[in-house]
Amino acid sequence: MSLFPECSLPPGGRAILLSVKPKYADLILSGSKRVEFRRTWAADEVNLIAIYASSPVQRIVALVEIEDVVQGSPTTLWTHCTSRGGALTRRELFDYFDGKKQGCAILLGAVRTLQKPLDPKSLFKAFAPPQSFRYLTLGELGKIEKKAATDKVLI
């Protein structure tokens, strides 16, 4: 079931704010990057990602559904996920996972691009960009949804 356009968090899942380099955020927004690779991942089940494009953009640019999370060796992740659009070369992927025997591939679903990227400092008290990610409270997710209420769904 799609989370859009209402974007209400389904039972059993959480939402996170995920830091992504601007070039990869742009690829997610364009639909050419359908997999986000991470060296570590959330302990709780996550169903929704608020994409925070890191410096120099420093804005929340999209909300993205998670279809699945695949854990495995870099070789397994490469084999399993390349056809979905990881937007990395094999060398880049293996360099990213250097020193790690296991990693995660987050399979991205529907992408809701925010027409006007949101300044997180206007939404959260004492905002500090997450190193990788941080869980969002329902109140924080509600603030994002309210600010983005007029945005359109893009797939």
C-alpha cells in the first residue's frame, strides 16, 4: 500500500531523517537511483525516509517509501541490487564497504519530491544534521507533512 499522498506512517514502521550527499539525493529525485547503500542500518523497522541533502544544500528534499532492506556481503548487494539502479560503480560500492563484511541495501519505493525543499532548522529544535540517520517522532513527521502538504507525488 502506498504511503502517498497522505504519507501517514503505517503501523509497525518508523520514519527516519537520512543524510544523503546532494549528488545522490538528485539521483534519487530523478528516479535513476532506486537503492541506497548503507554500512549500518536502523535497528527498528523503517518504512519511510525523509531525505536530507547534506551540505551545501542542507534541506529536506523528498519523502521516500522503503520497499525492502537487503543485508549481505558487498558482493551479494552488488549482485542483488544493480538492476534496480544503485547509481554506483562496482568499485565505488566496494570502496564504500571497505573493511565491512556485511552491509545494507535499502530498496526505494515511491518518491515524493518536495516542490520547495524544507529547512530542517525551521522544523526541529536545535537541529543538527544526522551523521547517517535519525529516527523521526510522529510530531516531527507531522511537521514535515504539513509543510509539504501541497506537493505532488512522483514515481
